[in-house]
Amino acid sequence: MALHTPSHPLPTKLAKADAIEVAALYDRCADYFLLQDGLAPTLADADELFIGLPSEKEARDQTVLGWRGDDGLHAVAAILRDYPRDGTWYLGLMIVEPAHRGLGLGRAIYGEIEDWAAKRGATEIRLAVLEANEAGERFWRSLGFGEVRRVGPDAFKIKSHRRIELSRHLAGSFGANGSQ
Ligand SMILES: CC(C)(COP(=O)(O)OP(=O)(O)OC[C@H]1O[C@@H](n2cnc3c(N)ncnc32)[C@H](O)[C@@H]1OP(=O)(O)O)[C@@H](O)C(=O)NCCC(=O)NCCS
């Protein structure tokens, strides 16, 4: 279910040339990068959003979407088609800037991503949330995601994390309460 309001513009596809704008959003989301990496984000982290792919996938398999307001990007998300298997689409990152969190934007943009992917053949959405990101885990579970497995620990700059791989099977359109 897509929700479009004046404060919630339609997403646009982003390309590597938009990395500076993504880096500015990441700066505003330093809380998340400090949790993940133990260090503030850099331009290289924004570049990585566009080029950091599993070796068997190519840039054309990934779509990076951005939600812009008058004051720049409010949110970005990156989704990889058919990974790790056909029909499963992998949400590599979804981040909302702190000033816009807790207002329903995350839920709304996830709904848009899911509808967009389902129209292109996705039957399942997967993602991995850091075990340390308890708020993020609660958010995804509230949208109907369930645990597949735990992986790691893996290195993230000066930190190390185990991650919870979560999945949601698409049996219909995304509902307002996160149910199918
Ligand atoms: C996780 C994130 C994307 C959620 O976006 P958001 O715009 O804040 O979420 P919403 O306002 O749409 O909230 C949707 C639901 O999740 C719940 N929720 C959102 N953030 C929550 C939090 N920190 N703790 C508990 N519940 C939360 C809300 O209560 C809401 O439930 P409701 O509709 O029943 O009231 C956003 O907080 C974020 O960018 N966090 C930092 C990056 C991150 O963790 N990304 C995910 C990495 S896997």
C-alpha cells in the first residue's frame, strides 16, 4: 500500500552521482553508523551503497531509492533483485533521517518498496538487522518479518556484530497493519 502525502514525496531512483547527497543524509543519521561501525559515516560509506554488492550480482541488479524533501534526502533504501535466490529480494539498507522517524515514514516507504518489488516478481523480502539494533528489529517484526537465522559475528569497521536475517513472504499487498 503506497501512501503519498505532501510531506512524503514519491521516491526517485538514485545513482552514484547522488553519493554526496546520500553522505549528507548519512551524516544526519550518524547515530546508526556509530551503532554499526563505531565511527561516524564518510563519503566512502555513501559510495558503498551503490557499489557494495555480492560478487555474483551487478550494479543493474540493485535499485537505490531516495525520498527527498525541500531540505534534501529524508530516507534511502537499496534493494537487490533475486538474491540469494530467484524471487527473493534483499533490502540491503533502509534508513530514515532522525527528524522524520516515528511518524510512519518508515512503514510507508517499506510498503512502497514491497509493492514495487512484488510488481517485478518478488515473492519474498529479506534483510539482516544487527542484533544490537533492537529498535530496528522491533520495527521489522512489527511489519510481519520473521527470523530465518542468525549470522556472524562479522566485522564492521571497529565493531563486530551478529545479525538476524529476517524474511517476509509476499502473499498479497502490504497492509496498513503490516499483515498480509
Ligand atoms: C527503522 C526505521 C527505518 C523505522 O522508520 P520510522 O519512520 O521511524 O518508522 P515508522 O514511524 O514508520 O514506524 C513504524 C512502526 O514501527 C514502530 N517503530 C519504529 N521505530 C521504532 C523504534 N525505534 N522502537 C520501537 N518501535 C518502533 C513504530 O511504533 C510503528 O508502529 P505503529 O505503526 O504500530 O505505531 C528508522 O527508525 C531508521 O532509519 N532507523 C535507523 C536505521 C535502521 O535501523 N534501519 C534498519 C536497518 S536493518
